[in-house]
Amino acid sequence: MQPVNVSTPFGRRPMTLDLVKRQVASAQIKSGKTADKWKVFRDVCEARSMLGVQDRSLAVLDALLSFYPETELKQGDQLIVFPSNASLAVRAHGMADATLRRHLAALVSAGLIVRKDSANGKRFARKDRSGELQDAFGFDISPLLARCEEFAHLAQEVVAERAKFRRSKEALTICRRDVRKLISAAIDEAAEGDWHRVEDIYNTIAARIPRSPTIIELEELLDEMQMLRAEVLNMLETLDNSNNISANADHFERHKQNSNTKPLNELEPGLETKQATILGDKSPKPNTELKAFPLGMVLRACPEIIAYGPNGVIENWRDLMSAAVTVRSMLGVSPSAYQSACEVMGPENAAVAIACILERAQHINSAGGYLRDLTRRTALGEFSLGPMVMALLRVAGTSQRQVG
């Protein structure tokens, strides 16, 4: 292995082990490697937020690259530029000297350039008798060549994240518009159901949309709004297809723990036998396949089940289903009851049902009988997990606000 020459900074500027590491990496560039300096610069501009550099620092880097005569950065060449501060300031659009020094330090700190200082701190170059560049002191731009693949990868990540953010924002806008107009249509045409309560839920979600949301906030709000839209459409479809609308007009309300003259409430205790009697005279509805909810939403609505995940953490649906098996046994739900729920609802939704039951376990006399009744009603198309999860989600949100 050939020894690597390490250049220490002039004057009071300190030397760090990170600077040593970067100089060593720059000196070990693969033989014959080349890169277009302006393509690398564009990648750095795209990834500036991940690299921790500001726009004006990039303007200084742009000026530095303009002093390198070639378009391609090549391994083995003298990748050092040595402009004076005055010349550099002119190409950086008249930047003040103190500001220029600050942004040069930022570029060094970000690992985009390395200082190669002379004995007296001056920047200059020595040439041999033939005019070839022999040695130079100034700013080494070889880190741009050494890390060009890294910069390209970071730039792709930023572009993908920006596109994802744009799609999520557009999807939320469309979903929000759909829900608003569907609710308005139902209210204007006096459709049966507690549509004003649905409107309150919509307004609560819409009010939480920040002026400058992050991608995580957008995705969480989009999940909730899409779930609300699915429930609104389900209510409208029920009104359209059912011959006995009166038994289902409060479909959404009864999952929100509101006062109700009928004993049909998915979140109230000991209703298994009563529900069987009440629903016995209803004509069966076609069984429809349920969709799994966003995992993050389920965990926000049912945080109790997280403790039963592997190592006390639930990171994916497999973890949730594993936790549900443990909770099922703890709640006294028989294997056959849970198996039936998995076959009718699907394993993901059965796990969500167990999580909801655990969250309200103190209000339910027989978890096994309760799950069997939900399974039966799901098979008849008379039950949806959506309102139950939304109700628990609202309760969890209220509790967090009270604690805060």
C-alpha cells in the first residue's frame, strides 16, 4: 500500500481525524475513474439538505469548479484550484470576504473540498520548465470525484422523496374533496344517518393539516382521510342496497360511543347475546372482502397491543398478527373462534379486531363471544372494522390532548 500524503491546515484552523479520513479516501480513488464535474455539482445541489450545505455555499462551490479548466474530473490529475479570495468573490457574485470564508469552511466541513495549504497559507501553483503543473496549493476538489456515486444516490433519494411528497399531497387534496362533497350531498338530500357527526370527524382531520406538513404527517392524515372516505362510501352503499335502511342508519354513530336507544354498540360490554337476537330477523347481505387498515393508524388507535409484540415492538403486520395470537389466548378467545375470524375477515383484520377488543377489554364480558358475533356479522356484510378503529383513534387523540 502506497503512503498517503495528508495536508494539515494553515494557521489556527484545527486538524481533525475526520479530515484525515477524507484525505485518505480522496487519495484512494479507483484508477482511471472520471466524472463530469457539472453533473456531480447538480447531484450535490439536489442532495444539499442531506449534506447540510446552504445555497450560498453551493454558489462558492460553483465558483471553485469554474477555476478547474477541464469538464471531467480524472483520477491522477491535479484536482486542485488556487484562486485568491478576491477572484473567488467575483465569481461568487460579489460575496463579502467574511461570508466567503464562512462558506468555504462549510464546504470543507461537509467533505466536499479539502484544503491543501502551503507553508505560508498562500494559494499558488508551481510549474516545471515545460509548463506542466508540478504542485499546487489551494482547494482540493478530489472528494467530488471520490464520492460522486454517493452524491448521485443521495440526489435520487431526494428526488424520489420529493415526488412521493407531491403524490401524497395531491392524493390528500383529492380525498379531502371527495369526502367533503359526499358528506354535503348526503346532508343536502337528507340521507338517513348521523351525517353531521361524520362531518365533525372530517373537520377534525382537516383541521390537523399543517401549513407546511412533513411527508410522515401527510401520510398519516391521508390514511385517516381515506379510511373516512371508505366509511362514507360504505354508508351510502348501504343506504342504496339495503331494503331495511332503518336498522343501519346509525352504522357510523354506534361505533363512536354515543348515546343510542338501541343496544347495538360495538364498544359496549356484554352485548353478544342481545346482538344475536336483534340481528336475527335481518336479511343477510352479501359478504364483502375487508381491506387491512394502515398499520400506523391501528397502533395509534390500539396502543395496548404494542407491548405484546416481539421485544415489545410492532414494526409490521407479521408482528401485529403474532401479538394478536398472544392476546387472543390471554383474553380467553378459543383457537376456533380466532381461526373463524381469520377465515372471514382475513388474518390482518382479525388481528385488528383483537387489538380493538384488548383496548376495550374492561368493557367486554366475553371476548370470545364478542369476536364470534363480529365474525358472523362480517360474513353477513353487517359489520365493518372502520368505525371501531376510528372511534378508538378519536379516544386516543382526546387522551393525548388531555395529557398534554
